[in-house]
Amino acid sequence: MTKVWGVHMPEWVGDDPIEHSYVYIGWPRLGDILKLPANREAFKLSLAEAYPEKKAGAIPVDAGTLFRFAHEIENGDWIVFPSKHNRMVNIGQATGKRWYQPEPENEDDDLPNCLGVKWLGHFPRSDFSQAALNEIGSFITLFRVREHAGEFLKTIGGRKSVEPIDGDEALPVSDDVASQTASQLAEENAQDFIIRRLHTTLSGYEFEHFTAHLMECLGYTARVSEKS
């Protein structure tokens, strides 16, 4: 049996996680989360103390994310990382290695808690069903992939047998987070729809004319060269 985890990271990280074989998460004021006592209550208390401005309803969600990252992801678990900057879905396996690398000079961009990943494949979003893409459009940084784990593993020839999800995974979310998630999914779904339509309905030559028209709409002058 295997676990499949989804991980979100900010768009500004670019290809750094892929090039250096890891994923990472933030909450820098907590310091090294590997040094916290290995229980959820300790994570909740530490998070509330380090981030007093956080709403009470967000504490259990974020504490659960941090606890899973530090203690529940095991060596060999599958990692699915949807990269925002290039719209690729990256799939790999956790190596079991964890470490802390603070960047105090810019706390807002600090993602100090790291987990090693051996990346095995990088796929365009169009390779997956819209339902699978919706699932990895989760509103939290780290989450278990439930319904479509087999679809992601099939892409890289992984095992089809995945560990069942326990009831602890369903965490309460605030209205603000739910609204933000709905907006994000709507934007991603629109992008996916447009790209699928371009791939399936336009020939290469038709795409050239489409691109020229798009550039003209943006104020440029465009000329389509002759077919070759």
C-alpha cells in the first residue's frame, strides 16, 4: 500500500524544487518544525503562539499540514506537485530526508522546512482528467490525494494500490479560504478548457492565425508567413 500526497508551493519558486529534488513549506516563525514534540496539540500551540494574528479556525488546518509534513510522509510515498509557473504536474517519491534551511533576510518568501523528493516524471496538465486536476487544486499546502491517486500513478507506471484515507483528513475551513479556493479552481478550469480546445480543434496552421489575431488584439502588428 502507498500514500499519495499533493503539495502546493508559491509560483515564485519556479523550477528550484525540481532542480534540487525537494519540496518545502513555510511558517518561518516556527523555526525548525522537526524539533517540535511529535503530536498535533504541540503543533497547534506553537502555531498559535508564533502567529497570534491567525484566526482560530485556521490553526487546526495549518497545524495538521505541518504535522503531516514533519511526521506522516514516509520514505517511498508519492508526491504530486502541480507547478503554477509552467502548468506542469510533477510526480516523484519522498526520500525520507528532511531538513531545515532558514532564509531570514526575506521572511515573506521563506520556506525553510524541506523534504527530499526523487522526481520521476513531469507532465502537462492536459494529460489528466479535469476531475483529477480539480482534486490537486486543494486549498491547503499539503494534502492526501484521494479519488484520483491511481490516475496520477498510472502516468508513471506506479502501483495502483493506495492506502485508504482516514476520517482525520476532513478539516474545517473558513469561508474566506473556501471562497479563495473556488475562485482559484474557476481560473484553473478556464485555462485548462481553453488549452484543451486549442490542442484538439486547431491545426498547426490554424494556431498560427489564432496567435497572430491574439497579438493584434494586444496592439501588435502580426503577419502570418506562408505555409511550408
